Amino acid sequence: MSLKDLFFKQAEKVIKAVPGVSKKIEKEYDSMMDGLESSVKPYKGKFPAFTRIPEMGRARAEILRDMQAMRDHEEETWKDGFVSGAVYHGDTEHIEFLNQVYAINSQANPLHADVWPSATKFEAEIVAMTTHMLGGDGASTSLSERDVHGTVTSGGTESIMLAMKTYRDWARATKGITQPEMIVPITAHAAFDKASQYFNIKTVHIPVDENFHADVSAAKKAINKNTIVIVGSAPSFPHGAIDPIEELSELARQHGIGFHTDACLGGFVLPWAERLGYPVPKFDFRLAGVTSMSADTHKYGYAAKGTSVVLYRGLDLLHYQYYTASDWPGGLYFSPTFAGSRPGALSAACWAALTSIGEQGYLDATKRILETAAKVKEGIRQIPELRVLGDPLFVVAFASDSIDVYKVLDFMSHKKWSLNGLHKPTCVHLCVTLRHTQPGVAERFVADLREAVEHVKAHPEEKGTMAPVYGMASTIPMRGLVSDMLKKYLDLIFKA
């Protein structure tokens, strides 16, 4: 059965219930599926493929040659600054340095702290440095309950999910809450909803205002006896808006519940932006109500993918994250995060990035990024058909009231730009990184964007390639159908 047939077999009952929707969805789905496999599997037929372990091993030189060819091909898509986010540093010397660090530590595993104490040294110092940067007591060597403590994780999603799991267990143990709820702005990262599914925590979504900041009054109304945590973003992924963390966290403190600042995206930008004189509201542990934070070292910390840090105010809260087993026949087992064995080489590379770049390096990088983002914002504002959403620092979302912005996105893709298409509201964003601070990149982006707008205005009949997909995903009333489409896409990714 084809992906298309499988999709419609599952969705048949639903789409028949809505007059006129079936044919529209099928037509758009056909258009989307045509050529989708070739775009997802560009190396099919060009390199050897394996659906079983080869009888005889391949020559290492051949394997390295093929990998080098694929890397060279993929590097062309991001090296010159055409991609939103994804690659946050990308300088050749920096990459080679981290690769050398990884090679030296390739066998390290923090699970076996007695064998690789270097790995635990690196992770403890990553946590301490990040804590200090985010307003905690990173200079303290004590284990006071007043201090901030945490762990290294595999990325922002794990940091967020661990924090939500921690609050669930904390609330159950200390308050007897068995039907936990978390208050989350609609613009918060999808990882919070993922945590909701995984850990059976009810998500209570609150709206945002016209500038995409979480509604404090809505948060206040949403609090009840089952609320375990309130969430705020610094900034949010879609629109780069910093939620009113001070007001939200104080609200949480007054009600004796947790508050989590998700600074996965901005944790290694906002502290330096504040020191550079930019208007950054308080969002970190300087606020008494902030009881946990997440910050991605593998984004603007410029570490290798994937590392992140999750932090808590006090060891007591952190202990609800840990897992221990004292009666397993295999002996005593304990793990601070979801994983057991972990790549110590990634933690070593993270530590190397933080210590080699230093405060001045982060200040310089942040200055370049914010200055480039300012050029991008000003350029967009000079295009009459477009408008910047809110007043972001470095994640710049734009929309249009007169043309289809998804068609603009399509045209930009033909110009080699890889941007993020968003919905609710319909918009597109560019997450500015060091790749975009290269000479001429911001100017090229604005020029291409202006050309894209003019092209869409001159050719309203063109449907584009991805525009129908984005449009369909944002307008189909049955969200289960969109979910099914995404699952089929994942199926296709894992098809050998």
C-alpha cells in the first residue's frame, strides 16, 4: 500500500464528514507526494545503499570518500548563510577544533564516571558556567539549597521534557497532585506538548498579545489546585518574542508553583545582548520566581550538536529529575537524564567551545548577530507588502496582508534560502546566526526578498511547490489529518 493510499484509508471517515474537503485534500496531497521521495532521498542511486549488514565489510577509504562527498554537497546549502538557524557558528576553524576535541574523547561515557572522570569534570563545569551566565551562583562550590544546579542533556527537547517530568514528580510528592497541569503560552516550543503526551500532564494553553507576548492575566485565571508549573519563553521560536518572565514568575512564586524559563534559543544571546546595552527584560535566576531554566549550548553556545543544559533552583528540585535503582540484580544504577550511556565527546566539545570562545567572544558574536538582524528588520520594513511581527531581537518573523507569504517562501527557496514557514498567524521567519553576519548576506537576503515579493505580485496564478502544503496544513480544520501527513513523512525518512 502506498503512502497516499495509507493516508486516505486512515482519513477516509473524517474527510467524508466535511463536504468538499476530500477532493481538495486529495489533490493537494497528490501534488505534495509527487517528487517528495526524491527530495527526501536525494542520494538514492548515487551511493551504495544497505538494507542488511554487508557480507564483507567495505573498505574504509570508500566509506570516507562517500561521506566526504555527501558532506560537501550538504555544506553548500548552509555555508554561505542561506539557512535560518540550524548552523549557528559554522566557521571552518571552529568546526575543525571541535572535531579534534571529539576525536580525543570519542570513547568517553559519563555513565561510567570512574572510567572517564574527565567527562564529569567537563559536564560539571558546563553547568557551572551556564548557571553563572544566567544569574545563578555559578561561582559557588557549595551544595546549598539556595544555589542553582543542573545537568547536561542531549538538546532543548530533552531539557524541557526533563523539567516538566521533574515538576510532575515534585508536585505529586510534595502536594499530592495526581492530575497535574502546566500553563503554557501557545507560542512555547512544541517540546512542552511532547512532555504533556509522554508524562500525562495536561497542557493549559494561554494566548499571546498583539506582540506575541504571553498574556499574564490569562495565566492568572488558568491557575488552579492542579497547576504545577507556568512556562515562559526567552524568546519564543516562532516570533522571537520574550514573554513577560518577571510578571509570570512572580505569579508562580505567589502561588507556590514552579516557573520554567525556556531559554533554549536565547540563553546564550540575551545575557550578552543585555551587557551590550540592548533592552533585555530580566528572564533568568535573578528573578526569585524562576525555579528552572533550559538553555541550548549547541545553538548560540556554539557547541557541537547536541548538548543543552537544564537548571533548577535548589538540589531538592533537581533530585526529582534523577533516576536511581537500588534493588536491580545488575547492581546500583543511577542516571541524571533520560539516557544511560551518553557521548562524553559531545560534552568535551561543549566545554571546549565555552572555554575557547570566552565572554569576549560571545559578546563579539552577539553584537554581530544583533547588528545583522537590525539590517534584516529594516530591510523588511522597507518592503510595503511585508510587516515584521512584534519587535524581535534576532528571530525575525514577517507576514503580509496583501500577498501569499508562503509563495514568497517558495520563491526564496529557489534563491537557495531555507527559511521557516509558520502558521497561526501565517508568516515566515529568519533566525539570524553567525552565518548571516558574513559580508553582504543581509543585503542579499533583503534584495532577494524584495524580488520574491515582486514576483508573487506579478504572477498571482502560480501555486508554487511548498505553498500549497503550508496553506493546506494551516487551513485544514481536522488537525488529525495534518498529524497523519507528518507521520507519513517520518515513515518516508526511515525508508531505506
